[in-house]
Amino acid sequence: MDAAFVSEKIKSRFGDKILADEMLYDMQCITIRQESLHDLVRFLRDDESLGFGFLTTMNAMHFPDAGEKFSLVIHLHAWKQNYRLRLKAFTNQDPPTFPTFTNLFPAANWMEREAYDFFGFRFTGHPDLRRILNMDDMEGWPLRKEYPLEDQARYDKDDKMFGR
Amino acid sequence: MANITKAPAGFEGPGFFATKIDSVVGLARKNSIWPLPFATSCCGIEFMATMASHYDLGRFGSERLSFSPRQADLLMVMGTIAKKMGPVLRQVYEQMAEPRWVLSVGACASSGGIFDTYSVLQGIDRIIPVDVYVPGCPPRPEQILDGIIKIQELVASESIRRRDSAEYKELLASYGMQ
């Protein structure tokens, strides 16, 4: 399997929904529209010749200055052919909402909880969407760029020493 | 006859030795502290070195570690405590029986260390009372032993009525504990 094969297979199904298809440092990266991401992952998993049966990881990203601020990045791996693939979907929706991938990959359960915990992504149909690493009663999405880095409860910080 | 430890100040006579009960109890307690190593991160590794033969915490009477708070005297918090871990640490402290002491080892336990961020508790003294702080990142075993020695000094000089005193009750109340 190689990039050309994968590109051709998905272009025949999702031609107009694919926004970008490039090779970045030996890894094929495909950017697709937000609403088609779930169908694409299902197709990649179920198709006989592709067989991307392993969800390596799922991340959220937040770039406030970009055209479309939020994005979901999915890494898939086809065992038999030892081929890795990266999928991205960008959106400006706040909170960014995607259909859950747990019906395709059980591992997506905790990955989606992490995206929810740190960025506020919502996944419709997720069985148990709650915070995973932070305190349950925390307010705010820590890894968004506007969230303050430092603990706000400190009272002993000298602004002069911290360059403020 | 080997001299195991220095006797406290007292009045000696033929066949008897009179001293304050506080001194005797303090002497016995200080040389038999049973620590609870609440080791979370890197400072826990330094503690492992402290317990090992080269630096040997056992010489100070702490040969028997206890991971059950009910059987421990000294809570040694070593490592970064996340905000999510805070209630757990507090529960462990509340399960300890009096008299109990707390040693905060390392920068993270004392003040949050370099992790001034949303997830790290900025010092365990926000949730439990601390007796001795050992700064360092991580502190060398010698420094941890120095902290233990300071705890021993506190234990030896403590009044046996301290835990019932109003001042101590006020301290616990300030943390929301009985």
C-alpha cells in the first residue's frame, strides 16, 4: 500500500470533501471536511483493501489565529500493510462537535474524553463524556490557548521577578 | 555497656532516675518514628536511596515503613501532588492517628515546585498541616535525613499534651478537620 493507492481509493468515495492530501515527513496527511470525517474513518476501517484497523491516537488542536480554529487529528494504522495515515478536520464551531468514534474503535472512548477535558470538544453519542485527567469540578478548558498557564490561586508571586 | 542514647535531663540517685515524662516519651518516640512514604515522583526515588544501605534511614529508628496510615507516625509527602490527588492525600492524613507529623520533601510538595500550572497543587500545606519542609529538586538523601532529624527534634521536644491543646485544635480547624 502506498499513498497513491490510498488517495485514489478515498478520492473515488469522498472526492469533493477532501480538502488536502499531502506527504509530510513520510506520512500521508489528509484533511477532510468536518461532517465527513466519521464516514471516512468508517470507510478506511471497513474496506477490504485498506483495512485501517488500529486507531493510534486522536488529538484536538487549537490555533486561535488560524482561519479555522479547532481541529481534530486522527492517526490510523493498517496492520497488514504497516501503513500509517493522518486525518485532520478543521472547524470554527464552538464547542467543536463531532460524532463519536467509539462505535468504530473502543479506544476512542478515553481519547475523546481527553479532547473534551482539555479543549471542550463534544462527541455526540459518547457513552460517558466527562473529564478524565483533571478534577471533575474544574471550569474551563486548560489546553485552549486563552486559558492561563499559571495557577491563579497563588498570591505570593512578585510581578517584577516574573517580568510583568 | 554501650551508650545507646543520651539520657534526658533529670535527677539521679541510687537506683532511680527522675525526669519529666515528656522527655522520656519524646525520647522514645523520636527514635522510633514509623514513616509512611507517600512517594509520588522523583523525590520518591531519592527516598528509596535514603532508605537503602548507603544513607540508611533505618539508623534513625525508621526501619519499619508503613504504607497503612493507621500504623504510621510520620507522613512523608515526596513528589508532585496534582489537584486531583489532593483529596486522596487529605484522606490519608486524616486516617493517621495522633501523634502524627508531616514532612514535605521536595519543591513540588512544598510549594508546587516548577509546576506552577492548572493541575498541580501549589504546596501540600494548602490541604494538610506540615511540620518540616525539605527544599530541593530533588533533595539529596543527606538533606532528607536532615529533615528527618529536624522532625526528631520536634518529636523529642513536643509536649505530650500538645494534641489536646487549643492551639492544635485551632490549627486543625483552619484546615477544616477535627
